[in-house]
Amino acid sequence: MSKVTTDIGMSLDGFVAGPNQSGENPLGEGIGDKLHAWMFEQAEENAAEIEKITDAGAFIMGRNMFGPDRGDWDLDWTGWWGAEPPYHAPVFVLAHRERPSITMEGGTVFHFVTDGVHAALDRAREAAGDRDISVAGGAHTVNQYLAAGLIDELRVHLAPVVIGEGERLLVGVGDPKLTPVSVGGTDLVTHLVYRVGH
């Protein structure tokens, strides 16, 4: 049976993004690649975890993860990832404003969902078939799904850095009843896997 997962990089003080996200600072000011250095500098040592991040039949993300613009859409913007995003599957972007779907190279199609987290999950389940669905981020989106009890497995990639401000994970989620499943990692990251609420 398919499950709903999330993979998210986090600092020791609980932040997954810094303040003032922009086109120049996709994860907010002062972040750079601090949270994700392990993915680039130790790709071989962390290959299994990196593979799991994009191993899903459909993805869900918030508008802030899709791009830096607010208000009306910049219709020239098609995401941070270039012509071929790493998802290779349907991606459902939570939004308040409608926008036509965007088909990218490699099988990624961004669909924009304006009727909430449950509707996005229903569409992702239909698209994924018997494969897993990944709630890709950011913090606000993951927190909404945790608060609604809709995530089955939470995978936190904990970087040994302190950010101090920004977007925090596990805010307003109540007690998601986390059960440890596994722990591993390197000097740049600790991979923490939890079963949620079961």
C-alpha cells in the first residue's frame, strides 16, 4: 500500500529555511547550501537517502517552494530546477491563485491546486497509483499535512548548523506521535526517520 512521506532538511534549531526568501536566496538569507551540503559534498555516502527523496509517484509542495514570487503569478517562472526538474512525476503546488499546468522535460508536470491540502492529496493519490506520495515542502506545507494527520513517514535530514530565524518545522502540528524507525548519517547530516501517528 502506498504511503505519504516527507523528506526535509533541518538545522539543529529547527529551521528548514531562513528569512526573506528571494530569487537570489531560494532558502532564505544566510542559508546558502548549509542545510544540504551533504547532498553535494557526500553524495556517494548518502546515495540511498538522496534516491528516496525523489522516489515517489507524485509530489506536493507549497507555492513558496515552487518559486519566490508572491501575489500574481510570474508566468515566465517555471521553478528553481531548470528545464528538467528532479521529480519526473506530477507535482501538485498549493496556491491561492489559479495557473495553468506546466509540462517540463523528463516527465515533471506542475499542477496548481487552489482548493486545499486534502484536494491536493486526493489528486496526488490518483496520479501516483500504487506508488508513494511525497510532501516535498516547505515548512508551512509539511506542517499543514502533519497537523491534519496525513503524513505516514517523516524523514528529517538534520544538519549540524544553527540558523537562528526563518521557517521552522513542527509548528502548530500538535503531537504527531512520532515513532523512531531508523537513524544514520555522516558528519554533515543525521538522517532521522519516524513513523507518524500509527
